[in-house]
Amino acid sequence: MKIYDITFKILKSVLKEKNSFSSSLKQNSGGLKKEEAALASNLAGLFLRNYHLILVVADAIFSVKDEEPLIYIGSVYINNSYKKALDEKESIIYLTQKLALYQVKFDDDAKLKWDLAVADKREFLRQNVGGNRIKFLSARNNLPIWVVKSLITQYDDEIAIKTINAMTKMPSQFGYLNKALAAENIEDKLGDFQKLQGNLYLYKSNSSIRKSELVRSGAIVPIQKAEYYFGLKLPEIQNGFVAMYFDGKNSLYPILFDKYLANNKVSILSPNVKGNTDLFMRVKNKAGANLSVYESPRSEIISHLSEKQNVFIYAPESSELEQLRRAPEYGILFDTNRLDSIIKNQQKGLEDVAQYVAESGYLIYLVQTFNIKETYVRTRDFLQSNKNFSITGEKLFFPFEQENSVYYYAILKRK
């Protein structure tokens, strides 16, 4: 069946070749009719959003763990249990033939288990992993086992379960008006956006905010609501120096401009030009005397900052657990072996950038995660070894709260 074959190619590109879903879809949907491409995209997307359930289905029914037969099993399971776009009986015949290539049988016993998994996911999980709470929650909510385990061990049960349940729901989409690139007559183009407060807008369409022409032009920057609330907590500075360093993609700069650019010297530094093209290309070209934008690794900050900063915002690489909600392949492809080095670099980075903070100045730490080792523990470890700093404010935003975000900030002040 053609759609399954295309779905297989898309998912193989993601799972085996470690490509993003969007690039895998683009590479493997050429030549398809519009409705065929949409169906293959839908099946592949639902596969990724139910990946941890599919792992249980494939193992419990077929004793399969290898990626290629797993993709065939998961694609047909998604169609028969959720989508029902392709004929279910023909899909079973297709799956039986494909599994035979891997010496895997779809016998009567497998058929009974399969029918239960299709008809009653919860009962199937109860029978097959019911005694393993972490594995059950992982499969039911499509979260990596290590994420579920960390929540259960790091927080009380109520917070952990609320977070796990909230991570299955797509968050509301918000955008921030980027006055550096927005045209003066933008008001008549804001049909899909509802102004909430200040320059914060709610995106009302059900499609991705990144498909909006205003976002593509850079006039609106997608943000979490928590980032807007963080902006309100930024300390007041006049005629001073403000710097921000971030390792990855970051959308905070329009908030930073609104808060500081008119009356302070602002420097933005990052090695990640590709992930921030608007900032490094279009905004940089419009930069006035108060703004400097540098492509720079952390080790070279000293070559760009001639003054100690009154505010230094540091947003290092993190586990970025916010992405689990928006890009389901993120949790599948994330290499947990990197966690220790990420945490170590966060601590080293805080120690490094602290030297650029002026007396009575502020060091602000930001990460998009609820992993306690990257949030409260990281901040307390820094304060323990840097007695000349104190904490003046912090907040961890959980996805079940009103802000519907995954975000942490800590505002530290130099004595």
C-alpha cells in the first residue's frame, strides 16, 4: 500500500537517520498527490505522538524492538486504532507480509492481543505493563521513560502527574510583536492574532503559528507566555549595559529590546546563527548605535564586551523539555548520555559569565525545562560557590499552570 510505504520512508528518516520530522516529510513526499501527502504526514505524525505506546505494542505482541518492523507495526496500528483512513483488513494483510520479511509471525495469539490494543489501549497497557507505573505513564502519555522517572523522583506525586498529563496537550500559541521588523501598518494584518497585553498576542488559528506570514516575516516572534511574564520581572536599568548570551534558538530578543534598547547599550551574543536568522541577518542590519549583535561562542565573550554589564542574561543549552509538546521526535532522538555534560556546561557557563556582571548588577539564568538538576539545583550550586551573589527572584513554570509553559528563570544580584 503506497501510503504505508511513504510513511515508512518518512519515519525511517526520523528514527534511523535522526532527521527532523519536517525535513523528513519534505524529502519523502515529492510526487505525491496533495491528499496522499497529507495522509502520510498524518500517519507519521500520529506514530511519533504515540511512539512509546507503539514500543509496548510491538514488544508485547510481536517481541519486536528493531526500528524497521517497529515502523510497520506502528503505522498500521495508528491507522486501525486512530485514523481508520486505510482499509483495516487490507492493512493487516500488508503488515503480515512486511513482518514476514523479518521472520516475525502475526499468528492467532498475536491477533487477539492486537485487537485488544486497538479496541482498548488502557486495558492493553494494564495487562502488559500495569505493574510498571513509570512504563505505563510513559506509554499512556507518550513521554520518554527517563522524563517520567525524573518527574516522579524529583517532585511530589501531584505535581508529577499533573505535569505528565499536561505534556500530552498542545499548548496555546503566543507571539510577541517584534517592532524591529514589524511594518507600521501591521494592525490590519493581525486577523489571526488577538492582542492580550503589551506586545503579547494569542494566535487564534488551529494551524502552527510558524505558518503565519507575520511570523515568517519576523514581525511576530513565537514565544511561551512564561517568557512574557519573565520580561515583566526584568530589573530596571537606565544608561547602563545589558548583555544576553544564548547557545540555541532564542526568541527573547524583542522583549529585551522593548525593555532596554532605548536607554542602554545592548549586546546579544550567540554561536547559533542558523537558528536565529532574523536576529543575525535582518535585525542586525537595522541595528542602531545602542545594539550590537555578535556571533560568538561563550569562550570569546570577553573580546566583545568592553564593560561589565548591569544585566547579563544567560540562556545555555538545556534538555529543553518544552520541545516534547511541539516536536514529538525530540524526546525520541534526545541522547540522554548528553544530560551530564549539559548540566556541567550550565554550571561552568554560570561561573564564566558571572565575571562580566558589574557590582550591584544582575545575572539572570534561563532554561526551558522542569528538570530540577537544571533549575533549582543549578542555581543553588552556583550560589553556594559564589557568596557575592544573592537570589532576588525565580520561578519554575509547569505546563499545567495557567501560563501553560515549561520555563525557569532565576534573577541573581551581585552584592
